[in-house]
Amino acid sequence: MSKKEQYSFSSVLSVNPYKDTYVSAISNFLSEIKSPIYSKEQYVISYLNTKNFINSYITVSKNIPDEDLYDAIYNKAYEELGLDQAVMYQMRFVEIFNKLDENNRNFHIFIIDPLVVEDTFNGVIEKIKYIDYILPSPLLYKSLYAKDILTESGVHCFIYFQENDTSITIYNEKNFLYTKSINYSLLQMHERFCEIYAETVEYEDFINFISKEDLKSTISNYKIPIIKLYKEIFANINDILTYVKRALNIDKIDYVYIDTQLPAITKLDEIAEVELSIRGRSFDFNYGFENRENYIDHFHSLMHLFATFSEKEKYNCNFTTYHRPPKFTKRESGRAILLAAASLIIAFTYPIFNWSLTYSQSLQHKLLEEEYKSLHNVRITREAILKSKEIEKDKILKLVAHEEQEYIEKKNTLIKIHDVKVNYPIKANLIHMFTKDFNLYAVKIESVLYGEVRQSDKISAKKELSLKVVSSDEKKITDMIKYLTKTYEGKFHFSMDKISYEEKTKLYFGELKVNLL
């Protein structure tokens, strides 16, 4: 949603795309929704897990103007991080203002493959059509500081266990500093627990134990393996925090906030405090919402907090590609309809203005009409004869036109049947097969033509598929042609007469001809 377009919403819907859960907020009441539907009156927000994106640190010169900043960061990220040149990554960045640097600007950069976003939200979009905001999950914790839920200063570590991901996030003086995904999601913990226990345990039983059993009082056989698992996890976390403190020049971590996506009786903050020697606290914050359910995932509450921020308060790091259409008055179709309505109003206003003048002229016309009647009777008689002849003519013309229309419809139907039967399956299969290869080289298709080319010296005609392609790099097109020629040798013949460059768009265009051998 652009900064210039502002919408008014009656509710907020938060989405966990990994567990397909939805929580709606109306006023201060949160309630989970089993079957969400699209509504233009609701604002939709979601997040990406830490393991789904690359997070790094980028420095660029202060001499780079703001209009060139994105390109500078984009190019430097590819260069410094060794990103795959064949992938058009989505990148968002957050500027760091608390670092003294006279010559450079510093940024946290978040990078994700667009295919990951598509795979993650494919099922969600089928239900609700649009997502207004998708942000990296570590930035959700900013909500706690912006709403004064956390007022202490210093260095804070957030550890959150989810079914598909567990992440460590560090904030320094209420600003994002560092994040990392660790290999101890609830699913991975279950696998490791089975290894320690030396016996396969159902995932539901494992989740039921860590959610409903207190390690202090339980006598279950699972107790010792779970304790070993927690010690292993916190040993791994301790190694990470030791590295982070050394790499980022952090003297100490003041608090560690730890919790899970599921309700748990065992106090993980107490275990963390013992194992990490850092003051531990749970995520049991007062978010300011009232729940109709017993338990709601903390990330849902954080998303609803984030949705209440103004643009200035938020980290501007939106990865959504599922934008809602602009307002009616901003669309071309809307403007055309408004213009047509205005024209109609003017069109009706003008005759009313002239009605009085028309009335006076009609009186004069009646005086002249009496003198005209004698000649008019002769005219009416002759017109009646002509009209009868014209009626007969119209009937004949309509009959001819009807026959012609039936002929054209039957002809067009036969042509379409032939085209669908002969051309469409071949064309669709070829395009489907080649599109995957085009994506490998970031080459897009502008248009497709399919037909038969008859050579003068041969009786039969060759089937030819003509693809107009476009890319940001000429080399990508040539590399793609080499790859296709090698891959489909003996099946197709590929040719391209020339590659043109358009200075305005900075894109390369070419027409790739594919002949079936």
C-alpha cells in the first residue's frame, strides 16, 4: 500500500501462514477465525519466519542520493553476499541511526527469494485475496517498545519456539540488532527427543507433554530426555550469544525473553536464567487485548500491535506482493466512469436551458404548419407507398443477413475447433515446457505467436512458435538460447535474428523462433 493511499478499516486480520491460523481484531477483542473470507473492510498482516530470509548488514556512502539508494544496496548485496545472479531477489532494508559514521550510511538488509513468498502464502491468498503487510518476524518485537510494553533499556534477547522455526533476536536500546534461526523448531525438537529417548514417540504425545506437564513435578519417563534436550538447546543458544557479544561488542545481555507458540506449564524463562546466567522472563506481556480463546499465539498479538502503528512508527520493511487495487477514483476505469457521469449531467442540463427558446419557436411553427398541410398530404401518400416498399426490402435484407450470420458463425466455429484441436495443445505444452527454462535465466515472455511456415521449395509446412522475450541482461538471453539448443537438440531448432536494447526501460528484447524438427 503506497504512502499516498490511505484506507479505513473496520477490523484487522493477522495470519500465520505456516499453521494456517487467522486471528481477527475488532476494537480490542481478539478471536480466532477458522474460515476467513475476503473483505475489503479488513486490514491483513502476516510475517515471514527467520529461516525464510537472509539477514545481513550493508554499508553505503552518504554521497549516494536517496533515489539511487535502493539500486546501490541491491547491487552491493549481490556482490558482497554472493547471491545467485539468476534469481531476482526481493530486498528490504532498515537504516541504522545509532551508529556514528561520518562517511557512510548503515542498513540492516532482509533478502528473500520471491518463490518462497509465493509458496508460503499461496493457500492464504486463495482465501483472502490481499495481504497489506508482510514483514520479517524479528521486527515484530519493535511493537513491545513502541507501545511502552517494554520500558527497560539495554540489550534484550528474544527466543521464540515455533512449529516450523525457532529464532534468536537481539534488540539494543529498543532497536533491532541481530537475528538467527536455530535448528530447534518444535518439529526438530521432536526428532531430537526421539533420538535421545531411543524410541519413536508420536508428535502429538511430545507436544502434549511439553505443553501440559511441569518438569518439576512430573514422574513421566519423558522427563530425563526432555531435560537433556533443553540443556542441549540452551548450550547451543549460549554459544550463539557468546559469538554475538564478541562480534557486536556487547558487554552483556540484560534480559532474555523466551516462550513457545504453544501454552506451556514448564517455565522456560527459569530454565534459561539458570542455563544462560541471564535474567529470564516469559512472553506473558499485557498486550492490551481481550481474548475470547484461552490462548493465542504471541506473534498474532504482536502483529495486531504492529498494525496500529503509524507509518513513522513502523519499520518500513514490507514484502507483500498481494496489493489490493487502488481506490475507485484512482483507477483509470473509475475516472472514465466519473467523466461519463459528468458528461451526462451537462448533457441533460443544456436541453432544459434551451427548452424555453424551443417553446417560442414551436408556436411560430404551428402557424406555418397550416399553410403546409395541403402539400403535406400529397407527400404523405407518396411516402406511404415508399415505406411499404422499404418494409418489403428490409424483410428481404434481414433474411439475407440472418443467413450470412449463420454462415459466418458456423465457419468461425469450425475454425475455432480446428485451432483448438491442432494448435492450442501444442502451443500450451511448448510454452509450459519452455517457461521453466526461461525462469532459470530470468527471461520473461512478452507475447507468443504460433503458426505454420511454408517454404517455397517444400510441400509440407513447418510448425513454428515465435516468442518475444525480454530481459535486463543480454547475456541471460544468449545463455538461455545456448542452453535450449543443447537441451533440446534434435527436437527443436532455435533461432534469433537480433537482440535490441531499449534505452528508456534499460531492457533487451528479442524474438526467439522455435521450429519443430
